[in-house]
Amino acid sequence: MVVSPTYGAMPVGKFYETLFADTLSADVKVRSIYRATCDASRWIAHFDYRWARRSVPEVAVQIIDLFEIQDGLIHELRIVFA
């Protein structure tokens, strides 16, 4: 499951399908990546994100993604605009 401020809550596959169809261009600069000390399946990524989408102005924001990984795949993702 992905929870996104832009698209709401949806299954991971549907989220990426929607994101890729909506994106004209994107630029990502990773600031930091952290792994939880108490649970190796939980990760956090902090990055700068410049995103051009169809029918809306380009945005430049900092984003924090909270990941839960299972069997090498994203099981849950929560996106936070910082």
C-alpha cells in the first residue's frame, strides 16, 4: 500500500502505474537514507524532488519516504512532503 499526498492511498503497483503515466519529468537528489535499528525491513529516504506533471505546474519539494520492504519489494510506502 502507498499513501501519497498527491494520489491518496492505493496498492503499490497501481501507484507507480499512475505516477509514471502522470510524470513528464522528475529529478531526484538523495540527501539521506536510513535503516531502522529495531527492524531491518523499515527504511527512510530523504530527498529533493523536482517534478513536472501533466496539467499542473512543476513542483520542487523535499520529500521523506517511509518504506517497509518484504521479500525485496516495497510492501508499504508513506510519502511525506517536508
